[in-house]
Amino acid sequence: RAQPLNWFLCVYAHNTMVVKYPAPTESSNLTFLTHTPRVLFRKRGSIIPQLVPQVSIAVGLSMLALYWNPLTLYLDEGAGPSDAYVVVGFLVCFLTAFRTQTAYQEFCKAINAVEDTLQESRKLGLLVCTALDWDVSPEIKPIARRILRLIVVQYFVMTEFLGRTGPNKTTLPKVMDRMREDVRLITGPQEFDLLYPFEPRTTKGSQSVHSHANALKVTLWIQLMLMDAAKKKALVTQPSFNLLLDSNMRLYEAFWDLNLVDKNQFPLPYVQLVKLLLIVYVFSYPFVLEPSCQGLTPVAMAIIAIGFFGCEEVAGILESPFGTDANDIDLKDYGAGLIRDLEVLYYNRETKAEFVFDDEVDLDFADLMEGLGYNKPRSRSSMFGRVAKEATPETDGASHRKLPRRETGNAEVIVSEASGLFHSASSSSSACSLAILSGSVDTAPWPPRRKAAMSEEPPPPLPGQCAGLG
């Protein structure tokens, strides 16, 4: 019964665009040797190929500076252009780092906007499956099923809109056709004609007069379905109906948050200023660096060019996150998870929770805590841990068995063998208390401090004070 949906998932998750690179599961002394090469030599999504022109020009100018340097020819020996380049370099570093950091913040906003869209879609699907009473009428379940499908339609209409508009819009006919085909797979003939009017259904996305559909139409269809369910008295409560309507509109608001991030760019004057300063500074720096570095000037300039132009290129990538580039956010991959979750909601609506605890067995998580390993004793490798271990009385292996009461002066102590009682000693006072509990310290009544001070013998230890521990 879910065969068409599963087929759509297989087609849609076939070619993802997000670059996923390996991350070390556990850090060790060999992480640098095993993990670093896997990241540096990863081809797809790498920034290195985009830096080849800039690095080549910088190295070429460095080679020229080795044989012909106009600064050494026309400036006096006491001239110091390097001092001025230090100031200019600080300015270029600040402007470049500011743009890169701001672009990364925009990228994080884009990720948050995508997550908000997905969560609002799941929330609407959850409310449809729980806040609507499907048993009121045989017409309610088809309405709920159509709303769940329209949520998917809404998401992929948004995906096409973000991919076909904005500064990072795709120009590849294959990608345009794929986006249009995705919408066609999950819409009926009438719905598709309403989304893309005045053209045949078989028209490819790259040949269509409509670059994208209007997502507001899908929001309207969902709203009308909810109103139809309310007329059939399928609402559990009136507040639940308000939640349904509010969730539908929040989903549309999340879409416009995505669009705002996609269309928001750095002002053109700022970008021009950064690029101009980068070009002038990096490409003229070999002539300033040559008198001090000489033969190492090409190597130094290659590193400098990678650093400056690399940050600038990364800022350009992060600035427009919704596109078809390798490092853009993969909305298709996110959509696959949304479809699976909506399918789970639909087919598991009738699932009832199992009652593990009844009247005879009250709420008890003891076995769960034991199975999760929360009751395991902590390590006693520390100094106070060893003191606590020595202070703990020997047991016969029984767990949670209390030893008989014994009188120790004025203090009546109950020594328990419950696991984990003594393993929390982490200070001198805790270790002292454990020593008192085990009987290694005499707790018999002691004379007052004033009388003890008048006697020739040293006073006995104070309450809570252990000999040898201070």
C-alpha cells in the first residue's frame, strides 16, 4: 500500500548534494595520520580547485619578483614598504574574516529555517492524525490522507521555488526537469494544472513558462481541508482546531524565512571593496616579501593566497545556501526523512501503548537503571577512593543486606552493603565519614574541648576529623 511512496523515496534520494566528509569517531594519537588525509584529498565539494587560478597568479608573480623587483630597483635601501603592508594586511584580514563569519551565521540561519519547516510539517501531520476523529465519518480518513500528501506537495513546491529563484538559482536543464517531475509525482492532474496553468502536464521544467509554483495555493488547499473536517464535526476539541490552523500558517511562515535567507546577500559595495583589497594586497605582496624570503617567496605566497582567497570563496559559498552546488543545503535529502515520518504517523495512528506497570507492579525503573548501567560503581583509583575502599567493611557478596546494629558510644551506626553507598567519597570529609561508619575511628564520648586543652595528653580528634587526614 506504500509502494508508490517508497518508490518516490528511492528516486528522490538517488543523488544527494550535501558533502559529507568523515569525522573521527574517537580521538587518538593517530587521528592526524588517519583522518586528515581523508579530508584534505576529498574531491567532491573541495575548495582547493576553486583556488587554483588565484594561487597560480600569486606564485607566478613571486617568480617574477625573484628576477625583477621594482621595489628594490626604484626605492632606497632604507625604505620600508613592509610596514605599510602590515597595516593594510590587518585591514584586509578584518574585512575578510567579518564577511566569512557573517556568511556562516547566515548559513546557520538557513539550517535552522529548514529544521523549522520540517518540524512544522511534522507537527501539522501529527495534529491531523490525532486531533481529527477519523471514526466520526468515513470521509475523514481520506481528508487526513490528502492533507498529509499536501504537506509533502508543499515542501517540494518550496524546494523548486528556492532552486529556481534567487542569486544562486540553477541553470541546469536536468535539475529543472527533475524538480518539476518531483512535484508531478505527488499531485493529481487537477492539482498540477492549478499549480502550473495554461500548459500541458507533460511539459518539462526547463521548457515551462512557469519557473515555479505558488506555495500559497497549497496552504489554501490544506486550510480548506481542515475547514471541511470541521464542518463534518471531526474535531476532538475546539482548541485543537486552532492548533491545526496555526500550524498550517506557521508552515507557510517558515517557508518565507527560508526565502529571506536565500535572497539576503552582502551589499555590493562591501563585496567590491573586499575583492579589490584582496587582489591588490595579495598580488603585490610578493614584491614586498622577496627581499626577506628570497627563494621561499613562491611557497610563502601560495600559503598566503590560499588563506585569503579561500576565506573569500567560502563566504561566497555560504552566502547562498540553496542551490545545486556540492556544498549547498540538500533539501531533497531532508524531504526523504519528512516523507518517512508522515508515513509512520499515518500507519501507526491505531497503535496503542502497552501497559507494562499495573496495579500489582507499581512504577519501578530499578531494572531499567541496572540495564542502562547507571548503578555501576565508580572507579576508586583516586587517593580518597582508596581510603573509602579500605574503610568499607568486607561483605559476603550479598547485595542490599543490612548488618546488625551496634552501639559505638553515643552513636548508633548502621553499616549497609548497598552497592554504590561508599563509592562517592571525593573529599577528606567524605573519607572521614566512611572511616567512622566502618569503625576504624573511635567515636566514643569525648571530654569537652576546654578540659582536654588543660590535660597533658593531646586532645582527641574533633567530630568529623580523622587521624592522618588533618
